[in-house]
Amino acid sequence: MVRRASIVAVCSLALLALVALVPAANAADFKVEKHVVGETLGGRPIECNVYGDGDDVFWLIATIHGNEAAGTPIAKKFVEWLEKNPQEVEGRKIVVMPVANPDGFADNVRFNRNGVDLNRNFPAGNWGEADVKPHGATPLSEPESRVLMRVLCQYFPSRVVSIHQPLNCVDWDGPADKMAEAMAAKCKLPLNKLGSRPGSLGSFVGTTLGRPIITLELPADAGMDEEVLWNEYGDAIIAALRYKHEEPVAEKAVAP
Ligand SMILES: [Zn+2]
């Protein structure tokens, strides 16, 4: 009897040790940082959440135009999905900004409180070119766009997805055609290269920095139901996360 009890005890200990070795699938498996990265003109915090600390950096940004807000529930669902799939964070750093223009979001308007289109306020080569939208007095004249720039410089993402409405397509800037194809294959939005908008985040990241950036244009009637939106576009966001951008191989220097 004593012997049997000790066998049970040993087995229980072995089982406990095994359980301890199996990683638990929860958010605690990766580093999570929640930052307030700045403040809007209206005094609202701009939040940025960072998951993992790998070298492959993906930035998801939603609602830079305050009245194109369907990306915000998608960002929320994306975070929930990451927490259920911690293996997806391995080797990556995932920067999620659910509301890039909190004042515009609260007011349900495109612009910030200065009436400036933040997505025309970046120091791209085409800033201020013929464009009917108010682009600001100078590039980065607005506190909100300066915050976005700081996040961009701090994390220097290898690819970016910025969610907009209502043009109903997967648009891209820079070397992102393959990434756009990968995303379009996972949702109903067609590929459509809209052309670089002056001073946009797309122009700056894609053309000035030469990094892939997708402007995911949801339809006007996308709604705000997070389950519906995630069912419709979640796989495309996951495709962007998993997409591996290969830097072009530099040509070997040839002696003159
Ligand atoms: Zn937009």
C-alpha cells in the first residue's frame, strides 16, 4: 500500500513537472507594452500597444481619418486574436494603434481640431502638391502627426497597414504589391492602386522610406460590429502580419 502511494506521488510529481514545461497559451507569453504616446489638441491620449520584442516589426494603424472608424474594432479583434495565438508574436514586434486621430474619432470628422488632414501632413516629397484637402502649414505641423512620426521612427516597421474608408479596395505604396495581393486574396476587396496622395502616410512610408505600406480601404457601409468586421477582414490582417517582405539584394559594388 505504501509502495503504491509512493508510485502515485512520483507520477503526480512527474505530471506536475510536465505541465510546468508546457507553455500556457496566453498573453503572458509575450511582452506587452501599453503606451500613451502623445496627446491630441483636444487633450485626448493617443495610445499605442506593442506586442512582442522580435526584429520583424508590423504596424497596424486605424482611424487616422476620424470618420473612417471601422478599423478600430478590427484593431481590437486583432489584439484579442494575438492573445489567443501567442506563437504569432514570436520573432515579431507588433505595434497596434487603434485610434490615430482620437479627436476626429470623437467628433466623427476626418480632420484634427485644427481642421488639418493628418494623412496629408507627412514630410513626403509630394507634400502640399495640388490637393484640395487642408494639409497643414508645414509638414508635421500637427501634434498628432508628430506623434505618429515618433512611433514610426521608434519602431521603424518593416511593413504597415493603415485602415481607411470608403474606397473599397486594397491600395498600396512602396514595394507592397505582393503584400497587397496576399491581403486581397483573403478578403473581398479588390486590388486598386489609387496613387500616392500628397503628404500621406502612404507616400511617406512607401515612397520616401521605401517600405511596404497598405491602405486598406473598407467600404462606406462596413459598420462597427467587431465580429462582422473581423470575419470579413481578419484573415487579410493576419496575411499582412505573416507577410515577409524581402529587401531587394543590393548590387555588388564593382571597381571602376
Ligand atoms: Zn481615409
